Amino acid sequence: MRSLFHIALVSFFIYIPWLNFQDPTPVQQFGPPAQASPSPTPAPLPPPSIKIDDYRTAAGRIIGAALTNKTAYERLSYLTDYIGNRLSGSASQARAIEWAASEMRKDGFDSVRTEKVMVPHWVRGSESLEMITPVEHNLVLLGLGNSVGTPKDGVTAEVLVVRSFDELEMARERVRGKVVVYNAPFTNYGATVRYRTAGPSRAARYGAVAVLVRSITPISLQTPHTGATVYEEDQPKIPAAAITIEGTELLQRMQDRGDHPTVRLKMDAQFLPDAESANLIAELKGSEFPDEIVLISGHFDSWDVGQGANDDGGGCLIAWEAARLLKELGLRPRRTIRVVLWTNEENGGRGGTAYLQAHRSELAKHIFAVESDSGVAKPQGFGLAATAPLQGRSNLQEVLKLLSGIGADRVAENGGGSDIGPIMREGVIGASLDVDGSKYFNIHHTAADTLDKIDPRELALCVATMAVVAYTVADLREPLAGITTGSK
């Protein structure tokens, strides 16, 4: 469990800066801003070292083709309606990889291959939650990913509702033998998701027998939101589930009135032996520098509820279709464009780790890596890792001028993704495709993540944005960072 725990924490902290700026009303992640410490002034950017005039015609062709082509939406429809959700280790995930590999070969990519990854195989099983006193009432839940199950007869105990970790600390003498309920209202994802990832072990430290977490979302229509939890090695592993905002507030009101609600939680969750999965890779080989790589990607696994349309089937189709469209248009860049559909982003991060291990010898040739994992919505531009060279930031801003006509020309101050995180930490410049995130967390990790939430035009705009940037960066005479690498 040490490796899973460390991988999840690392992925969490890489990913959070990117997630924060999506929130339309972001707040400070870990407490109020320090009044005496104003934000440092960003370093001035050097002038761009690239010229984009030669790419305006190609960009126009790409945008026009993307907006008139239905392949991405049709394939996403097939993926979601005929294969469905794709939890790591599941039969449906294996079918999805097999189907996508077959379709990519039909597309005529220069190379299509799978790279084996052994992934954790967690299964949910049946689950239920009942309030027994002061009234009988069924509560809607979703077990948290990686949670242990309950005994066969379940866990029956009084609940203790807290609104924060601070309240948990103040109530620590009353925690033993109780089901701790975290009722932390959504501020932004980075600030609030801590109760899901770390909450069970924090409560177990004081003797809690189970944990219920208010779903990590600003809006609920009785829709619980699942997601991974991360157990600390030195604490007991206790069952953990997400409940709806409505259910959490009901328990809060009862406790505030002086009642002592009792619940019965049953969960059959368990880990099976690790299962064989794979990262799926397709390439459009570069015409001049085929060993230099621009990587575009999304994660092909999803949670086991809904259809995994926004998270992250849409992101996968954005990357896949961007490269397919370039091939269809006869636009072959100087460098190789590599599409990666990652496995096991949601509950382990082993796809990104396996890629690093398999491709460590060629990391210096990775010019740029992009992950699309923010759902499908109107594209706004790209979030570029704060660690990116200033020349690379200046040059990416110049490239995005090609997308000003569709409003996707912003370079945000940070970006990346959990799957490209391992290679970013080794020095690869990473970025995220950024979209309007105002509605993303309404259905994030829920049974409502289905195809009907996808706007076909917004999907097409995302494809256009990814394709223009991937092609231009891959075709520039010098690398994005402006460093001479032998491709000059």
C-alpha cells in the first residue's frame, strides 16, 4: 500500500493547482490569504522566439475541419453507450482498450500499440446506508474508491457530524466508536477534496468505525460523488463512503437539534488481485525529427458509475481525434505526435508511472506533454506548468494567438495532469487543456456523468484547440522552450 499511498498523494498535489483555477469562485486552498505577503510579481517574459504567420492557414484548416467532422462525438457515443464506465481492472475497461486500438489501426496511424500496466482491481459490490434513529430513512451513498468493506452485518453506530478537520480535533474525545460525517461545504476542489482523500484516516486516528463524506460538489440533486480515498499506513483502515449534500445536511440538522442519529452502513467493497491493463499509444510520426515527441493525452479509465463521458472519455477523444484529423488533412509535422490513453488515473496512477519507467531513456526528447482531463466544455486555452521555462511560456502564448478566433488563447499560470505528472517531475514541459469548468464538478464522479452532458460543438472546439497546438508545437523549427536540441 505504500506505493499506492505515495502515488496518490503525489498525483493529488500536482493536479490541484490546475483544478483551482477552473472554479468560478476560487478561494485560498489551505486557509485565508496572508495579508502581509502579496503575490510575487511574475517574472517578465522574453519576446517569443518563434514566428506563427506560416501556421495561420493550417490552423484555419484544422478549425474548419474539426467543426464539420462528427467522428469524435460518434466515437464517444459508442464508447459510452456500448462499453460504458471503465474502472481499472474491469472487463469493460479491457473492452474499451481493445476497441480503441482497433479503431486507431483503421485510422492508419503510423504506430498503434499497448504497453502493459498492472493495475489495482478494486470492486464496489453492494452497498447501503440506513438511518435507524431517530427515524428510519434510507440515505443515498457511493463507497469511496479503494475503501475497505464492512463486516457482513454492516457497521451500526451513532454519527458525529463535523464541518472541518479543526472540529474533528476539538471533538476527538467523542469520536471513538462513532461514524464520523464530514460536512464540509464545497469551496474549490483542492480545498475540499482533502476530506475524501485524508478524512478516513484522520477519523480512524481517534477510533472512528467508519466515515461518511459530503460529496465534493457545489450542487446536488441527491447525487453522491465517489472518488479515491488514501489510507495512511499507520492507521486502521475503516469503511468510507460519499453521501449527498441533502443527506449530510439532514444529519447535521438532527445533531444540531440535540438528536443522536444512528446509521447502519453496509459495503461489500474489496480489492481483488492486480489485473493486467495497458496504456494505449498511437503515433503520427514526424517527417523530420521523428524521435522528438509532442505528447497529447487523456485517461481511459473512469469510475464505475455513469458512463465516464466527461471524466475522461471526452478528454481521450479530444487527443485521439486531434491526431486523426491532422492525418486526414495531410498535415504531418516535423516531430512525432504521440497520443496516450492512460490507464488507472482514478485510483492508483500506475499508467503514468509505468510510462515514465518505459520511456525514461527518451524523456529528453519529449518536447511538450498535454493532458486533457477537465471535461468537455468551451475551451479557454492551456494551463502551462509553473516550472516551464519563461521562453516556453512566451512561445506558447504566441502559438495560442492562432486560436484567438475561437477564444481559446489564454495561457494560465499553472497546469499539468496526474498522468503526465511523473514525466513533468523529470523535466518535461507539461500543460493541461483548459475549458470552462463552471459546471464540471456538478457531475464529477457521479452516475450523471453521461453522454447527454456533452455538447458536440464544444467537443469539436476542444479537438480544434488541441490539434492546432499539437501540430504547431510539433512543427516549429525549434522546440517550444527555445532550446537548441539538434532539431535546428
